[in-house]
Amino acid sequence: MTNNKSDSNAAKKIGLMLTNNFDKVSLFAEMLIIFVTFQIVTDGLFMTSRNLSNLLMQGATCSIIAVTMMLVIVSQNADLSAGSALGFIGCFAAAMQVQQNVNTPLTIVSVLVVGVLIGLWHGFWIGYKKLPAFIVTYASQLIFKGGTLLIGDGMSIGPVSKSFSTFGNGYLPKVILKDASFNDISLFITIIAMVIYVVIAFRSRMKSKKTGTASGSDALFALKTIFITAVIFIVCSIMVFQQGFSYAIIILAVLGLLFAFIVKYTPFGRYVFAIGGNAEAAKLSGISVEKTVMMIYIFHSVVTAIAAIVFLGRVGQATASAGTSFEFIAITGCVVGGTSILGGRGNVLGAIVGTMIMTGLDNGMSLLNLGATWQYIVKGLVLMLAIALDVMSKKGKAN
Amino acid sequence: MEDYILQMEHITKTFPGVKALDDVNFNVKRGEIHSLVGENGAGKSTLMKVLSGVYPKGSYTGKLLIDGEEQSFSGIKDSEKAGVAIIYQELGLVRSLNVCENVFLGSEKKKGGFIDWDFEYKRTKELMQEVQLDVKADEKVGTLGTGKQQLIEIAKALSKDVKLLILDEPTSSLTEKDTDNLLELLLTLKDRGITCIYISHKLNEVFRISDSITILRDGKTIATKPAANMNVQEIISSMVGRELTNRFPKQEHKAGEVVLEVKNWTVENPENPEKPLLDDVCFQVRKGEILGVAGLMGAGRTELAMSIFGALQQHATGQLFLEGKEIKKMKHPREAIKAGIGYLSEDRKRYGLILDSDVRTNTTLASLDKLLRGGVIDTNLETRKTKEYIEKLGTKTPSMFQLARNLSGGNQQKVVIAKALLAEPKVLILDEPTRGIDVGAKYEIYQLMNELIDQGISIVMISSELPEIIGMSDRIYIMYEGKIRGELNSGVDEITQENILYYAAGGKKEDDK
């Protein structure tokens, strides 16, 4: 009898935990479903560490965009221009490198400056002039597409210099164990990351215990910590035992950590969420909505420029169609990863994982030789489904 | 036997926790102008919503008869069919459409499936003559003043062969001249046999046109009498008439020097240049006092607070003094908060809280600058501060990580107060601080106000609840149509609900009461 009771209690608790973490649980479930399905239908081609490592490389560009696309969406704005901005910036960078023979450092500085300018442009119209972000960035999309054709005349420009392409297809070198079957530096970083995670988790657990805001039992906490540490190890080892960490992934990780920190620990991060949650209340709390939106778009455009560097580095040459529909992969990724399309809710890690899932979908469908027709239809349905889930779960909470 | 066009018998309508209408009887004779008066929240609008079918049959109890026949409206369309037309305070016209399109919106005259424009324009022209309005049928409504729009609304009602016309506070945003026109028109319509229900706070207007008057109070009918047998005093005391029990922890405060002063404060009304939102307002807030600001809805109380706080879109002209020094007028709430002025909106869900954020985030939102260490939020300090205010204000929440959405109204209000206090204001403006809060929590908010006064903060309390204004204020300003009409000092003047209502309904000091 007592056993039964405690069983049902435990079941209740787990059920509650699952519903409270609906975002994370559903993200994990989606990933599991998609990956397992592809694993089966591709006869095991999908989850080889070579393909997964490849997938991470492919997904890096859009995931970088997703990091700040999350901020844009959380503040109840939109950016439909990210993909064409990436194409334009890439074309601009390639032209500098190939046609003007500008060196890599100067090219990168120029590219970042262009990013800032794009951000100022969007921030001015959307933040200060209160034009709908949807339309402003759609207009930009057209302008960037035109700009790309203007610079490249429809031809591809390349190849970029070797030092430039390192950002896209370079890997951390092996330092000590040059003959090992794994990348020693990457392994070292992995271990450091795991240790740092455990230390931070323990410290914040101690702190929340002291202030009496801790939730869940110690056992649960231990389980969670072990689980996440294991996930870090598994994800990293996919790369460690191939060619090691690519610079692209390191850039993604650094930006991800940076913005996760900004979101949690800076007034700007708080303001983004406050504006998305209730812009009127934010204004009456003394927040300058205009300035915050401007900042969001500057950050976002600079990050898009960084994504452009990574993408151009990987492909080696700029083409007129580069970046097409990247914004949709990033937006869908954000929403799949728990960013609310209605604003006010979202997280960086979810946005990255969500975008990686979208890339996985892409990658899997390519392995299956599904044509563009079906790829479009499937991606459209996934976006639709993700938004429907998001809006319905929010409605459920409001009542 | 009287000839009644409308009989509403034993109408009771309850909302969760509130009896909005309690066995109300309301009978209107054919061809009369019948005024319905009562305080804010007395149930006038609810009663009219029952009549117009906004609250369908079944959502209330009681009988509704028109021309002696029982009606069961399930929506506005049904009541319109029965000849009832209601014109609300906020006009229901589409500003980007022209006069004719508005008049026939929703009941377009069709010929062979398409709109019969010839007929519509001709009819609109006739209707404009009927309401004595000199506008062309193809003029855009948005370019017309409020008074003209009101007349177009009436024309729209007439186009539907209205028998019973209801006007809800029609003159609250009209100039005197427009008001005169409207009242004259109503008398003309009465001669043509149209019955009218007139809802207004402005008792002089009520007496000018009414045949009968019904008074509502706390959802009950107090009296229905011919207007000739009543006077202003009688109406006001029937409107107020409730007993004051000791629901207020009133303390005597010693007012110190002037903290905040406003001189010649004027804010233009973009929609009606003749009638500014605030008109040459002068007032002072002293250290250590609770200053009450009373007035009817639309008197400009919230606009006054918002314009001082820098949250109103239209900028004010006039002077602003803080602790004796003239300071620049606020362009953004950020500047006001920095200067030491706090403002709590009357609508805390819409303007006060980020509902999907937790208590801590909401509490510290306006003061993150003070919690920085090296440009980064010191979350330890943030947690300590939040905890301090949760304890100080007695906020009931499972933890500071609870979402604001999940708290009760009183506790949500405490979170908003905590946010304002954390910014260390000198003057705190509370707009309807106890709206939608249960009695126990109200008492706690009042006590808190007293404590804040003891700490040297000055409080301005805007409230529509007269007992609360009287129960808590050391001094009261009464606003009417964008102006401060009267001032009552606790201990000097006699402060009664009647006194306040007198000024709030437009009475002047010199006038004989």
C-alpha cells in the first residue's frame, strides 16, 4: 500500500517536473524523434560521428545567427533580412579580398563595421521610428539581395585567402599528441568545460540553499548535473575524435556563452525580455524602448556579420544565392528551442540546439536524397507546428 | 396604466465575486428623456449592457420587456432590431471611412447584392439635416471634431429607425457649445417621439433635459422620480448614501515644505484642440502628506500624473518644481524616476507588471543601475533587496521566482509598489492603488501608505473611490474637465462625499449650492 502511494507520488512529481519544463522536454523529444527516425531510414548513415561532426559544421552559421535572432524575437520584433544580409556581407568581404587584395584582419574589421551600420539602419527605423520590424527587414532583404548582385554582378567571387577561410573550415591543431587518433587540445577544452560546469552548478546550488530558494532534492540535482556533464562530453567527443573543434564551433560557443551571460546578468538583457513581455510597463519602469531595440539590432547585425565570415570561410567564395532562407532556419530554430514568437520568453541554448535540429532535418533529408520540393514542405510544416505549440502552450498558461 | 416602452424588472447580474446589479427595476415611459445617474461602478453601464444584449439572456436573471413584450436578446444585433441603439463614451466610428460609409457600416443598403451608394448618400444627406450637422456625406470622419462625430453616431442610430436611444456619458469630451447642440438635438428628437436614456455625471445637464431620473447605487435602484420633484442635493446624497465604517487607518500627518509643485500645467488634446486634456493646472505636494486627487472618469487625473511622469505622448507646457528648484519637464519616465518621482498605473497588469517574469525581475526592473557591480547585475544583491521588500511589504508569494501572473491582485500591487520604492522616490503617485483588490489587502496598502509617509515620502493618491479618498487623504484636489476645481483640507474644510461630488460634477466655489 505505502509503496503504491509513494510510487504514484513520485510519478506525480515527475509529471509535474516534465510539464514545468515543457520547453526543454519537448525540445529533447523533438531531437530524439528526428534523429532516431533519420538513423533508421538512412540505415545508420545519419548518426555516424563523421556525419554529426559535419552537421555541427553546417549548423554553425545559422546557429550563430540564432543566438541574437532569439533577442530579436523575444523583444517582439523580427528579422527577415539575416540571410540576405549574410549573403551581402559575404559578397562584400570576398570582393575586398579578391578584387582589392585587402588583408584578412582589415577585411574582418570592415565587415564588422558594415554589421554595425546595418544594425543602426534597422534600429533607427524599428526602434525610433516605430515601423513594423517585419516590413523594415523585408525591405532590407530586397536591398541586400540587390546589393549582392551589384557587387558581384551575379558571378561568384573567390577564392578568399587561406587565413580568411580558417574561420570557416579550420580546426584547432593538435599540440602535444600529434599522432593520436583524437585532438588533444579539444579534449583538454572539453574536460575544462565539464569541470567548470560542475563547479558553477555546485556554487549556485549552495547559494540558492543559503537564500532558501533551492528547488528539488539533492539527488535530483546530482542526477541533473551528471546528465548535463555527460551531454557536454558526448557532444564534444563527436568532434574530439574526428578533426577536433573547428573555429566555427568555437565562435558559436563563445557567442552563445557571451549572450547567455548578457541575457542573465546585464540590464540590457533584462530590458529585452521586459520589452517583449510588456513594452508599456517597461517604458513606465524607466526603460528606453527605443535605445534597447537599437542595441538589439546592432548586436544582431554584428553577429550576422560574424556568421557571414564563418560561412564565407567555409564555402571559400561568395555567390549570389548565399544565405538564402537562413533567417527562416534561425527563426524556426529559435521557436523550436523555446523562444516565444509572442515575445518575452526564450533562451540562448535552446535557440542554438533548435537551430541544430533544423540543420539535422536538412542534413537528414539530403542524405535521403529528398528533393527541394519536399524539403520546403517539411520545413514549412515544422515551423508551423513549432509556432502552434508555442502559442497554444502560452494560451494554456494565461488561463 | 402608464405606457412604458422599456421595463426592466428584477435584473440581477453577478460577476465572479461581485453583484454588479442587484434586483434592479428600471422603467422608461414612451417619449420621455430618462436620466440614469450614479457613482462610478454603481452599475449603470452593466444595466445598459443587459439592455443592449451585450450580456445575453441567461447571463442575468430578471425580465426585460420592450413595448410590453418580453425580449431575449442574444447580442447587439437583436436589440438593434427591436429599435434600441446605444452610443458609448468611446465613439464607435471608423476614422478612416467617410460619413456615409460610417452611417451605414454593418447595415449596408444593397441592391442586387451590391451596395446602393446612390441611396446611401441621399439618405445620409437627409440624416445630416435631421441632426443639424453641416458636413458632406463623403468627408472623412477622422477629420471631424468629437462633437460632430457624436452627432454622426446619432444619425447612424436614426438610420436604423431607433425607438430607444441610449447615450452613455455623451458630453464627457465635448466643449460647451457642442454640448448645447447635443442637448438641443435630444429635445428635438423627443418631440419626434424618440425615447432617450441619458447617462451622465453632469447633473446640470441632467436637469436641463430630463423628464425622469433614476438613481443607482451599488447595483441597486435607489429611486425613480420625475425630475421636477428632485434637486441636486437630493440626488447627490442618494448617489452617495452609504455608511462609512472604519475601513481606513487614518493618521494625522504633519505636512512639511513643498516637495513637488506644478504651475500652469497645460496639455493639448490632439483630437480636440478646443478642449485641452489639462488646462492650466497648478498644485503642490507637501512633504509627509497624502494628497488625494478626486474626480470623475475623464477628468484628467491620470493624464496629470502621466504628464508629470513623462509618460504622456503630448508634452505639457508649464513649470515643474522639485524641492523648490525648477527642473526640466520629463520627456521619459526614466528621467522622472531618476529625479525621484514614482508612478503606479491604475492598470497594473497592462502598465505595471511583466506578467511572465518572476517577482524578483519585476521588483528590480526600474533600479538595475543600482545593483550593478562592474557593469554586471549583482544577483546576490538583487536577491537580498527583493527579499527585503517582500518582507517589508508582506508580499505573499511562494518564492521570489514565482511568475507575477500567478500572484493575487493585492500581492501583484505590492510587487509594483516594491519596484517603485526600490527606486527611492521622494514623491510617489498612486493611481487607483486599491482597484480590484480585496478588502483585507486594501487595508494593508493603506497602512503601507502611512508607513511611507513616516519615512518621509510624499504620496499622491488618485482614486475614484470617495470613501478611500476621504478616509486617507490629508488634503484633496478635485478635478473636472482637465482643471482643478476645488481643494479641501482635512481639519479645515468639511470633507464629505457630497462636497467632493459637487466639485467633481462641475460645481464652482462661488456657486450657491
